[in-house]
Amino acid sequence: MIRFLKAPPTTYVMQFKNGKVKREGPGLSFFYWAPTTTLVMVPLASADVPFAFQEVTSDFQALTVQGQLTFRVADPKKLASLLDFETNAAGQHLSEDPQKIPDRLVHAAQVLARAAVQSMPLKQALARSDALSSTLLAQLRGAEAVTSLGVEVLALSVLSMKPAPEMGRALEAYARESLQREADAAIYDRRKAAVEEERKIKESELATQVMVEEKRRHIRETQMAADISVEEKRAQLIDQKVENEKKSADSKAYSLEVTLKPIKALDWKTLQALSAGGGDPRTMIALAFREMAENAERIGELNMSPDLLRTLLGPEEKPVNGKG
């Protein structure tokens, strides 16, 4: 029975006849004799394998690791020598060996992830998903379980790491309280900064006030110094004026003393007579009468005629408008 096979480019085909490889390669198309031909088809396209497994951290907390790895067959001949990839005329595999590859890769990844997770506490493991992805990818590429299959791991991503529900709620509460404390600390720091700024403003205002008061005091002191200087000058001027007046008075007193010295020894009567010289005759007569009154004992009796009295009294005043 002659059949025709046309394989896609992503499938590596090996045709066995009588226990020997007659032809092999990716994407082959050929006719073959079905009764004596065995076909082995190994897919070369990359495949994505999701995984999820639960591990325990170093602080004995359950952690569920979920992710996905991508692989492809790098050596189809090696893989075909380890697993059965025989197919029928329709291209369907006759065994379940092809489905074992993802399981083996997931098991290898789980072993490596268990070692990594058990070396970290829960909080650290939850915060290091990216680092865990890089570590698992590097270790999985070099693992014996992978290289022996002729498979190449292209990528590995840890999509989520979840703790147990009650621990997740506890961590959420702790994170919430931590955030609240940070918010309170931020509010406190903001208020503290505001108080500090207000203190600086007050200090600046007080410093400005002190400078203003210092300027005012300096101005008052300068003005007082000027007033004191003026008063000192005025006091000096007054002292000089008093000294000058004193000297002037002393000079006048000395001049008067010199002037009066010749007449100091004269009798007052003589002085009175001298001062009356060339004066009013009545004054002279009054002095004469005073002299006679002082010597009344020696004069005795004195008779005065009316004419003498009239002369002493002065001329009679004439009446105004014929009236006396």
C-alpha cells in the first residue's frame, strides 16, 4: 500500500524501513510503502507549558508559584531515541510519550523552585518573583533532565506568587498598617516642616525687628549724642557769657571804685551841696533850713516874712477862665 506524507516545516520526520533510517529531515514530502515503513514525527515548534505548584518558605509558610515556561526540541534524534514519537498515516502519535515532555520540564522546574523558595522567607519570596524567574531559567537550561531530552528552554516566567489566604490577609493588613504609618509619618513630617518653616519666618521677623530696633537705638543714641554735644556747646557758651559778664561787671566795678575813690572821704553834706550846684534855688533854701534845724539850739529864734515864704513856695498859679 503506497501512501503519501507531507509534513509541515515545524515537524522533523524520520522514515524507518527494516529498522534503518531511510530518510529524515524537517518538512519532508514523499511516497512510502506503508506495510514496511515506520514514521517518526517530532514537532520542532515551540510550546508553552503552564505550571502551578505549592512550596514552603524558610519560615514555614505555604506559597503557590504560578508561571509558564516555553521550550522547543533542539535535538529531535536524541528525543526520538528516548521517547516514542511513532505516528500513523494521519500523523497522529501512537503513544502518550510526547505528552510526557511538559510534565518532565515542570517537574524539573518545581525541584529548582522548591530549593529557591525554601531558602527565603515569605515576604522576601513574594518580593523576588523576577529574580526567581531569572534563577529558574538559568538553572533549568543547564539541568540534566532537560539537556538529556534534547530540549531547549526558551523562556520561563513566574506570573504570580500567592501565600495562603489567611496569611495573605495578614500581609495585607500589615501592608495597610505600614502604609498608614508611612502616611502618618509623612503628615507628621509635613507638619514638622511647616512648623520649622514658621519658626524660621518668626526668627526672621524677630531678627528684622531686632535690626530695626537696633537702628532706632543707634539713631536715638546719635541724636542724643548730638543733643549732648549741642548742650555742652551751649553750656560752654553760657559759661563763657557768664565769664564775660563777670569780667565786664568787675571792670565796671573797678571803674566806679576808681571814680568814687576821691569823693569817698567827703562829707555827705558837701556831696549834697555839690550835687545841688547849679540846681533849683528852692532846693538850696531847703538845705539851708535843714542845716538851721540841726543847729536850732545855737540859732534860737528865726522869723520868716511872707515874702520869703511866697518866694519859697514859688509864683502863684494863675486862675483858669478867671477862676482861682
